[in-house]
Amino acid sequence: MPLRLFNTLSGQLDELVPADGDVLRMYACGPTVYDYGHIGNFRTFLQVDVLRRFLKLTGIRLRHVMNITDVDDKIIRNAAAAGIPISEYTPRYVDAFFEDLDSLRVEHPEQIARATQHIPRMVDLIQRLAAVGAAYQTEDGSWYFRLSAFPAYGKLSKKDLSGMEDGARVDVDEYEKDSARDFALWKAAKPGETAWDTAIGRGRPGWHIECSAMAMEYLGDSFDLHAGGEDLMFPHHENEIAQSETVTGKPFARHWMHVRFLLVDGRKMSKSEGNFYTLRDLLLKGYKASAIRLALISVPYRHQLNFTFDGLTEATHAIERLRTFHDRLTQTTLAAGENPALQEGAKKAQAEYMAALSNDLNTAEARAPIFELIRTANTAIDRGQFLAGDREAILAVLRDFDAVFDVLEDRDAEPTRRALAWAEQAGKMSEVAPELLAAQSLTDEEIEALVAERTMAKKQRNFARADQIRNQLAENGIVLEDSKDGVRWKRK
Ligand code: AMP
Ligand code: ZN
């Protein structure tokens, strides 16, 4: 079933298939590494991950490129404030970014491209623009794109630019909406700033040229899909199109995907509003990485996600339901045979799941039949109507669900441990939730030893000691589950 994905450029749902019939070539704008990523950033990267994983589930091979913007106005400003060169400033945030992606189980693109490693390619592009009269140099040595050289400007964001002032310029990387202007391709070096000596002068690239140069380097002049958050549609993506298509005369990306912005408690997330969260903030509050992943992907990418702590709690419960069901399914002894109604139910859930995702990646509608199936299957197990021959059919549905959602297996301890190690090093231990600290105060070995002691105490009918240990563990946020195969424990 091919994916029908909304295409900002055409303004409608278009089928997304590789133009060469083989590998789908896509570019997604990556982070600017001047700080830790916030949940809005990760909402966008997670939705691109959903796209990736669904395409792979339908058998499509991918070549996905993501840039890392490791030179820009903000980076230069922050590095200067810290009194270090940008080459020392950015690596910390690059590493943190990938660590956070791993915590959220976001797959890495096939190709990562760092801006500072592609300067010659950008210079080449600017020279080619200059050769056709679409780039000009100003007195200070900077280079600008001449907007009037590209009459189709505005075709992506559908802006009416008729009142545009010819020759008006803007030199910052990010500028006000609706102010279409000749934009900077190359910024002449200011004293003390990081700069490269090149054929077009000493300076550094603008942000927009970076993505054009790296996308075309790894994917060719034309490719299948370009993605990013909705804020990038104008001017960033519009500028990428103008630069690239002016040079090649060919369509740049055929399909454009934009992820809607996330709100927090119904408002724009901002530091001054006090509703700004990085992934690390949430991990230190005791939320699990899997719950954050599920909460950030469960609202389809084209809908506004209103992030709330209630939503995170709901996601936590949904994951518990899923994992408990999976354990039950794999551990219960079942009578031989097959239940045709369950087999039918599994088929239907699988079909609805795939149909929802292929309809513009509707993750909310895709989740519903899976949880419905879990309810039906749980009831069937309760009533002895779930038979050994049904197990594989249901597991197969869960596998497809997890190929995209990836929350089934409990891998939450590691991200939390990493966040705590970071908090300790960054002097942020005061921000750690007390329950989380308690749960981490015992090592796995200490917990195992207490669990073994409790088992022994019960055998010896010393129930007082057994209860004492259970309570002690509970106080430290460790839950015990007694089953016929022994005791299992987990951190709450
Ligand atoms: P940046 O590091 O600021 O360049 O942003 C990285 C990505 O996160 C871009 O694709 C942005 O569009 C996206 N982004 C930034 N803020 C939000 C938000 N509140 N909601 C969704 N995506 C966002
Ligand atoms: Zn970009």
C-alpha cells in the first residue's frame, strides 16, 4: 500500500514513491547545534522517524540525508560568550543530539552532513549563481541571492510577493515572516569571527545555501522528498528552492513534508513562559523515554500537538498495557487449536493499522485498532478462548506496530541513567525528581540480592521479613511482580 503524504508544494496528498523505482532519496533539515534539543525539535525528528520506519515497513529502501548546522549566527554568538572557538563549542551539542535521538530510538539517517565540512561545495554553488547573475557581492564582501532572478519564488509557501521591493536585503539567517528580501549566501568575515578563505572571499556560509549544497551533493539535483518543521517552509525552504533551481534548471525536491509545531499547555513553548522542555528535563522529572516517544508521535504530524503532562502519563499507561499484554501473550500456557474470530480480528487490526499510516501517516488512527485488539485478546485469554495457534497471528501484528512505534521492549533504564549521569556532571541534580533519585539509589545487583533474600524469607515462612523487603523496595520505586516463574522487578 503506497504512502499518500501531504505535499506542501502541490497542496494535496501525493503518493510518495522513489522516482528511480529503487531508493527513496530524502533530505531532512537537522539541528542547529547551539544548545540541547527541546521537545519541539524532537517532535519533528520523531515524525520523520515515523515516515522512515513506515516506508521501510512497506519495503522501500532509503537514502536519507540530514545536515548538522554547526556554524550560524547563534553558534557564533554563544561560542564568543563562552570564549571558545565554534569548533570547540559545537561538538558537545552534536554528541548530546545523537544521544537524545538514541534515547528516543530515532533511527539515524544514512548520511549526516556537517556544514563546516562542506564549505567548498557551498562556494561552488555561489559561484555558479554569480555566473548566471543570480548572486551579487556587496561592498563589505558578502554575497546575496537576487530574488528577482527566480520568478517562481513563493511557490512552496504560496506567498504573494508582488509588493516585494527589488534589491532590499537581509543578512541574518532567520528573518521575519513576510519579509521576502535578497538573502545572504555568504557573510564576509567580521573581526574575531570564524571564517574560511575561499575563492569568493574570506567569510562563512549563510544557513540556506548549506542545505542546498549538501542535499544536491548527496542526493543529486532532483530528489524525492524534503522535510522539516513548519517554521522552515518560509523563508528557509523557499530559499533552498530558489538557489538550487536557479543553478540546475531542474525541480529540486518533488515532495515537501512539514511537521506542525508543538504547543505546551496550549501555548507556544518558550523559555520566558516557563513552559520550555528539553528531552533531558523530562527524563530528570522521571518520565520514561518510551513514553515521551509515544506522546510525541501519537498525534499525526499535520495536527498541532498540544503537549501536556497528562498526555505523558497517558502514554506511560498505554505502554504499560502494551508490555503487560506482550508478557502475558508470551508466557501464558494455552490450549491447542485456533480461534477463528481472533484470527480474523488480528487480520482486521493489521489492515486498519497499515491503512491509517498510509493515509498521511495517521498515527492516532493507527494506534486505535492495536489497542482494541489487545482488549479483545485479553478478554479471550481470561475466558480460555485464546488458543496456542492464535499466538503468532497476534504477535505478528504487534511486530508491525512496533516496527514504527518502537516502544514494546523496555529499554528505558539506559536513557534515564544517561540523563542522571549528565545531570550530575552538569550540576543539575537539584532538578531530578525525588522518586527518580530513590529508584536509582539501589544498583541492579543490590535489588537482585534483596529479591533473592525475600524469596528465601518466604520459603522459610518469614513473611514479616519478606514484606519488609517488599516495602523497602517500593519506597525506592522498585515494583515486584510475583509470577509462577519467579519474581520479576522493575523500576517504576
Ligand atoms: P533548529 O535546531 O532550531 O534548526 O530546529 C530543528 C528542527 O526542529 C527544525 O525542523 C524545526 O522546524 C523543528 N522545530 C523547532 N521548534 C519546533 C516546535 N515547537 N515544534 C515542532 N518542531 C519544531
Ligand atoms: Zn535546511
